[in-house]
Amino acid sequence: MSSKELIIEKLLEQRDINLNTLKHLEFELVMDPTEKEIEKINILQKNTIEELKKIEQEIAFLTSKKS
């Protein structure tokens, strides 16, 4: 496995972790959180989505490059 493939694999793993985090944050919102907790969850969601976008851009860049 090339180093590029290893990097892509690690990025995909990180993407999966972030998607799982978003799922858990959504679940937290249905558990009747306080306003302060909702605020924190919304910030975490925003940050996680931004991180996902960066990861997906990096994956797209690496997969579009010629070996």
C-alpha cells in the first residue's frame, strides 16, 4: 500500500469518526438539553462539519492527483 493510499485511508477513518460524532450530537439534542448545552452542541456540530469539509477536500485532492 502506498503512502498516498495510507493517507487516504486515515482521512476516511477520520471522516467516519466525525460522522459518528455528528450522529451523537444530534442524539444529544433530543435528550432535552439546557440552552447552554444546546449552544455547545451547535458549536461542536459547526466545527465538526467544517472539519468534514476539509477532510473531503483533501480526499478529493489526493484522489484526483496522478500517482
